[in-house]
Amino acid sequence: MSTLNKLEYGDYQTPFNFCEKVVNIIQKEINPTIILEPTFGIGNFIKATNQKFKKVKNIYGIEINKKYFEEAKAITNKFVGYNENIFEFNHKKIIKNITSDDNLLIIGNPPWVTNSQLMLNELENLPKKNNFKKLKGLASITGASNFDICEYIILDLLNQYKDINANIAMLCKTSVVTNIIKEIHKYDFKISNIKMYLLDAKKVFGVNCEACLFFAKLDKIGEKTVNVYNIEKPNHLIYKFGWKQNKFYSNFNMVDSNMDGKFPIEWRQGIKHDCSKIMELKRMDHKYFNGLKEVVEVESNLVYPLLKSSDLKENYISQSDKFVIVTQSKVKQDTKYIAKDSPKLWNYLNKNRKILDARKSSIYNNAPAFSIFGIGDYSFYKYKVAVSGFYKKPNFVVLSSNEKSIMLDDTCYFIGFEEEKNAIITMTLLNSPQVQDFLYSIAFLDKKRPYTKEVLMRINLSKIITNTDFNSFKDMVDQYHIGKIITEDDYRKYKNTYINQEQLSFI
């Protein structure tokens, strides 16, 4: 099978010996009478369950690949197969044959790929378009609506069989389990006895990602916490995560509920333009170059310094050799003004209009020409505190500009300040061990973007500053060698302004 076909159909087979390992673990939880393996591939889970579970009457399987489907018929006479697409399959065909005395096990390894990966490669084996995660507003049509195909399949199975006496055991990325539990309140089904067995995906499948065996029981009561084990030591509990006192934590062992609150300033995401070759520039020898390595002669009034996640390594940054064209000062602003104020830039954008108009995200539909997103008054503060959303260790950075504001791309989050000293104080407190430990307790480091606005907004800044006297603060800020003086009076004013206030007056 070609690489693209493997991607489209998730054709990465589970080795038989690993299927046996999975079955040996879950046999302690369930002795099924009926098995269902969706997307069964070459049928190794069918073989393993057929050998282990002696009470099984029927083993149902769904598989789009005709060759695999035909080969599966020879595994066992208990096999009942459907050569169909899982995204279009009518599960009533199976449900009608399950009685109240039956015990169903849904087991398998759905495709580990996202819808955006398939769309990027113009592949078509996708579920029908629908906002199945019930996202709101812009999130429902931007990157936030990107989802794992495996997650879609698991959620659909849980919903389809929610009224059946059933257990589910699925191999998937750990982020899939995280997403399901984090949003469990959105769904009609309920699950309990939720377990996650971590596994070495590189060793088993040859892929680099955090993966696991997800196990749960469908029932009427429901739980919201997950017990985490290693698949090599399935009886040794490592940690728990999930919901606790209406808050979601990634590790109960590290929870400090005193640090959980609401940040007084709204964290913002950087600029989204989806066209770096045209919208981003580099300056060399007093000339701008775009991503096509062309010299770009434009007015500088709408060209701003730019930083990306990979640039946020130091704790104080005042310049950049990267630049971005900022066509709007607020979302949906008419861009026709550029023709008069910056005619060279207007000509450059129009020269590349075909490329810009080809941006795939639907947010650009019916938007003014050359639109960007993630822009507003908050973008133009001269002093900011920024953090990458991508890296496992959150490093907070002060951005300081005496001229134009330093912009960030949409992999970063930031808050803005009128005074540099307040940015420096905030950066120092956010890099404190208290905050770092708290963030580790609520962020999932296996995710592509562990630190999001939702995570950052939970930091209780009031509690941090209450617990940090000036001498402790001074010890922390001095290690950054910024060369800026923060006096005890500055710190006292910051503290007095903040504590018990809903908003910081200096932002």
C-alpha cells in the first residue's frame, strides 16, 4: 500500500504479540460474549480475542479494505464481517443482535491521524463534516476544530453503544484520552473504570508520539478521573488525572489548588495569517526578503518585528531579524486604506494575491483582502510577556520595544503592559517554581500545544505575589541579568495594585 494510502486509511497494523499483551491485560476486567473490532485491518485483534475469550458467540468486524475483509473470514467461524467504511456504517446492524445478557467488548486500533493531515494531502477518507465536539464561534472553524480521526471514531462508538453492556479497549494517542475526559460533560454517554496504559509507540508501531491503551466501561453512573499505568507494569498505578472539585488537572499528584484561579489579564494568541512566504520578511543588508527569497521593497509603516516560539529562549528580548506585515489593526478592518498609505505594499500584496486568496482556512471567506487574525489593540503594547504554546517547559519572556511593538505568531501567547517594570515583575513571578509546578499539574505535555489560553488563564497571580516577598522576588529577577532596576517601592505598588483587584490598572 502506498504511503498516502497508508495515511488515508490508517493502515498501520498492530503486531499479533502486542494484541495478545492487550488482551491479557483486559481479560482481568471483562469476559465478553460478543467482540467488535472496527477498522480491523489484517485482524490480529480478532485472532487474539478468539483465542483468549472462550464465551464469545460472535466477533463482529468492520473494514473498508476488501483484501483484509476477505482474509478475515478464514480466522474463525464466529466472525461476522462488514466490508464498509466505518464513517458510514450503520451500527444498528450489530446492536439488534445484542441481548441484555450479553457482554460486549469493543477493541481495536483506529487510525492515528488528524483530519487536517488528510485534508492537507487532499485525501477523502474522512467523516462527514459536523461540529461533533460542539465548539463555539471561531473555534469551530479554525485550528481548534482540528481533531484526531481516532478520537472521532472512539467517541462515535461510545455514543452508538451507550445503552449496551459494553467495555471499550482502544489503542490511541494519549491526547485522545485527554480530550475525551476533558470534554466528558459534553457527551450523552457515561463511562467508568477508566484506565490508560502507556506504551512505547516507537517500539510497537515505529511512530514518535505518546500513546496508550484506553480502557473504560460504558454505564449509567459515570466517572471523570483516569488511572494511569504502564502497559509493561499494568498493576502499578503511576498517577491519576481528570476532574477534581470542578477543575481539570493533568496530574493529581502535583495539584496545588491554591494556585488555581483566574488570571487578571486576558492572554492573547499571536497573529494568524497562514501565508509565511508572503507575509513574513527577513531583513538583511538593509533589505527585506520574503519566503520566496525575493527582495521586497515596501514602506515600513506596516512592517513589524516578529517572534515565533523558537525565538522565545531568553527572558528579555528587544529586537528581531524577522518581520511580519500587519495589514489590519483589528479583525475585519477594511484593507483598502493600504493603497493610499502604503502604495508599494499594496502593489506587493496584489502581486501575490493569488497565493493569499488560496489560504484554505474558512476564516478568510468573506473577509477583506489580505486579512489577518489575532489582531487588536492588545497587539500594539510596547511591553509584553510572552510564552510559547509548544514547548514542554513554559519559559515566560519580556518583549520590550522603544519603537514598534514586537508581534508574535499564533504559536505564542502574550499579555501587554504600559510600563516595562510591570512586565518584568510579571515575567519573574510566572517563571517561579510555584507557577511552573502548577502549570505541570494542569497541562498535558503530550499535546502538540501543552500551554493554551485556557491553561494560562488559570494561574492565580494574586496568590503568587502574596507568597513572594520582595527579597525572594529580587533573588529571582537578578538571575536574568536584565539590567533593569525594580525597586521595593515598584514591587509594593505592583502588589497593592493587584491584590483583590479584578483587573490590573497598569495594563
